[in-house]
Amino acid sequence: MVNAVSTPPTPVLHPGEPIPLDLAEPLPTTADSLAEVQLSLPVEAPTPEPEPISSVTINLAAQDVRMVLREQNEQSQTLTTKLNILFVANGALLTSLSISRLLVSGSLFSLAEVLGFLISFSLLMRAFLPRQVAVTPNLEDHQFLETYLALTARDYQLQMLVNLAETYNANKQRLEDISQSLRYAAYTIWGTTAIMLVHILAIYVTKGAPRFVL
């Protein structure tokens, strides 16, 4: 007689009851399963550290910046020469108007000539009295020695490069203002000279051209 194998009855779970451990799904314990779990995690790439600036590069940059500042100084001297030339031209124009007595003729040309001279002279004075020139290092600062001498050689060079760049930008704006004033002054002097020539021609035509007798 064959004995029947009895199977244990399937337990009935009621809502809210915990699941028995023998019915729960087994957790992955194999090496492959653990590798899959590890590969699924996000991997962050290491951030590369910035390379330090070499002293050779700093010296080359300092030489280039000083060369640009020398060129800026030469540009300033060129503008000063142009300023002197325009002052002489404006003075010669005023002398010509005074000798020819065109300023006191009482016509519209005389008013335009006086206005042109005043505008050109004002522009030249604006170019002659620019803003203060930026200089680095600023020796008027009493904390200069305490601040800069406490730095290392590399930090000192880097700080001086920053100061030279700021000095260039400040002086560049000043030179652009001078150049603009000189340009407008030159146009005004040229226009005033043209008005003076037209005025002389008008007087010549009004009074009649002199007749030469051979």
C-alpha cells in the first residue's frame, strides 16, 4: 500500500498581515547579481586639478604687458604733439581774423567765425586738461609695502599683472577722450577756416574786383 504524500496547505494571507519569510522572494546573493547592482550606481569622474602657472609664463606675460604700456605711452606723446599743432593752428586762425577785421564786420559770417573759434578752443582745453593718469604701483598708498612685501614672489607677480592691466584700461579711456576732443577740434578749425575764406570771397565780390591797368 502506497502512502500518499501530504502537501502542506497554502496559508491564506489576510490584508494587513506581514508576509512570512518562507514566502518572500530571496535576495540576490550571487557575485553576478552584486556586480549588476554596483554597475547600476552612477560613477562620478574625478575632477582634474588645475595645473599651476609656471614662472616662465608669468615672466613672458609681464614683458608683453609692459611692452603694451610703452606703446600706450608713445601714443600719449603723439596726441600731445597733435594738441600743440592744433593750438598753433587755432592761434594763427584768430590772428588772421583779427588782422583782416573780419570779426567786427557785423555779418553772419563773423558770428559763425567767433562761434567756431570758441568751440575749437574749448575742445582743445578739454583735451589739455584730461583726467588723472593711472600709475601702478601707487606709492601714495602707505599700506603698499605692508601688503605687497608679505606676498610670495609668484603672488606678487600675478598681482602686479592685474594692476598693470587695470592701469592700461584706465589710461586707454583717458587717451580715447583726448583723441576724440582733438578730432572734433580739428574739424571745427577746418570749418572755421572755410567760413573765413567764404567771408573774404563774399567781401571781394560785394565791393567789386579791382581793375588792373596795364
